Amino acid sequence: MNKDIMESFDKLKTYCEAEGFKGWDPYDGLNSKLFKALKLDKIKFLRLAWIQIFKRSPINFRKWALVPKEYNPKGLGLFLTGYANLYKKEGKEEYLEKIHFLAKQLIALQSRGFSGACWGYNFDWQSRAFFLPKETPTVVATSFIASALMDAYDITNEQQYLDVALSSANFIVNDLNRTSKEEGFIFSYSPFDNTCVYNASLLGSKLLARIYSYNKDETLLALARDSVLACVRAQRDDGAWIYGEMGIQDWVDSFHTGYNLECISDYQKYSGDTTFQQHIDKGLDYYLKHFFLKNGTPKYYDNKTYPIDIHAPAQLVATLSRLDVLEEHKEIVNKVLKWTIMHMQDKEKGYFYYQLKQGISSKIPYMRWAQAWMFYAFTFLGEENTNDS
């Protein structure tokens, strides 16, 4: 990495390790002991309003509301893949120790009572579409975490890491709901809903395809392909995807577009099926043209810039790396990372801000949403793609 990026990463790494990888989350408002003591958590409207207050406010009410810093399983999964990436490059013993620590924490944090290994979040989550109690497993969290455990296995040969990761296929196949389409189907977000969210279904496809690369179960590969097929049929002619099929999910945003692209690419990588390359090419063209300004500013939506969310620049690096095009797009990567470091990293403590807004911005140091994602992103970089262009 070049000097500025290396210094930024070192500050971030020091912060995350000092915090023990525990922290707050934009959506953890319902972990408030005060909210529960007042028995406000029984009413949907109040749950949704309470979460949105905590998520949108630039003031961090969490200490006052008695919201503890905790492990977020998906955040730990991002850190685990990050340390695996670092170990593959440098082979340091300290990275190996972190790999074992994080993998064991994740195995202990599994959601129980389902067909296979699976994970959710460490808080109750009320969205406009549905309510998910704490630890309700989702395809999104499970995909990132099971993949991270496979990364850990590839380095350590610790059989338990692989066994747990492979068992997550049973969760995807047996516990998630499916919505049939003219071609293929969409996996649900969790076992308790029937939503059609494209990036979530594709993360299920990606995970099944990677598990297939270990156990050669053709059934998993067929299911993965059916989900990819349904999702690419939903891609617009210009290469974009809306978020999902509910009327309130008709936006097009940066990082979920990135998810879609890398998931389809990884499906092809693990399956050998290159049927969908044209969809990747068209989607990547839309992604690069609509979500990043010439000066490196990362946009949230395709039709407006604000809020500027830290997840967007992080996902850019991950997406281009997964698509094996990071080197050819190093100019935009450098611009986006330099802009992000300049405008969204705390100069003293090294953590990254959540969102910048046209009004008052949120600079709360969320561990999963901001720190884990930027840590994860930095670890995909190498000397060859972070030199000044």
C-alpha cells in the first residue's frame, strides 16, 4: 500500500484491536435497557421510530440509553476475512492468532435451532417490511460468516472451521423460503419472511457455489444457478438493479449493486459457469459510472449523492477485487480511498465515520458498518493497486 493508505489502515487496525472488535451499530437501538425497562419494545411503530432516531441522529444517545458495545457476528466475519487476507500476504503470527480468535467467537455465536450453521445480528431489528428478533439468522450474515470460516480453514486446515461453514448449506436449502419466478427463484432474507431482495438471494447463491467447490454437491450448484438466473432477469436494461420487489424497495444504491456483481462473479468462479458474464459487464459499467464522482466522492444512490455512506467506498474495493479488475481501475480506487480518508476518518483515533450529510453528519464510530467494512476493504489492496497513478 502507498504511505497514506498504509497509515490510514494502521490507525484503523489499532482502533479496532483496542476495542476488542466490539462496538455499536446503526441499528442497535433496541438493545437499549432503558427502552425495554419502559416496555416500549412491544409496539411496532415505537420500535421502528426508536431505531430510526438512533440511526439518523448525529448525537450518540447509546450511553444514556444503556446500549452496550457488543460483538456483531457479521462484523466479526468481515474482520476474519480481513485477517485471512493479511496472513496470506505477510504470514505474521499475530494475524494467525486473530484468525483463530475470531473463528472461535463466530462458532460460539451461531444461532441455534436451525438446519445448519447460521448467524444473525446481536439486536432486535424492526424494518418497514418485517421484524427480526435478536439472533434471527439471515442469508446475508450467514453468507459472509460461512465464507470467512472457509477463508480461515484454507489457512489453518482446522477441520472444525470447514465443517461449520459447510453445514450452512443446510440452512440455505432447508430454512429459507423461496419465491418462484418465471425463471428460477429468489431466496428469502430470513426463515420468517418472503421478501425478494436481490443482493440477499445472490449472497445465498454465492455461498452455495463456494460450498460446492469443497463438497461437489451438484444439488447446491443447481439451486445457486436458479437464484442467479432469477436475479439477473431482474436487472434493468441499463445494468442497474433496484434493491428489491416491494414497492418501498425501488431505489438503486451503490453497495448493494456491488454485492450483486461480486456474488454473480463468485458463482461463476466456483461453478465454472460463465453464462452471466454479460450481466456482470453491464452492471459493472453502470456501477462505475453512476456511484463515484470525478473527485472520488462515493455516492449512496445512483440519482443523488447524499448521504455519503462509508459502506460505499469499502464495497468498491471488495467488488473490484472479487471481479479481478482492481488493477485496471486503480485510478478510481485511489481517488475514492483518498477522498474517504480525508473526509471520513477521525484524524486522532483512526475510526471511520458512518455517514456524511448535507446538514449535520453522523460521526459515530460504528464497528460493523464502518470499521469492519473499511478494515475488510483495505486488506484486498496490494502494492500494485495502491501506487499513485
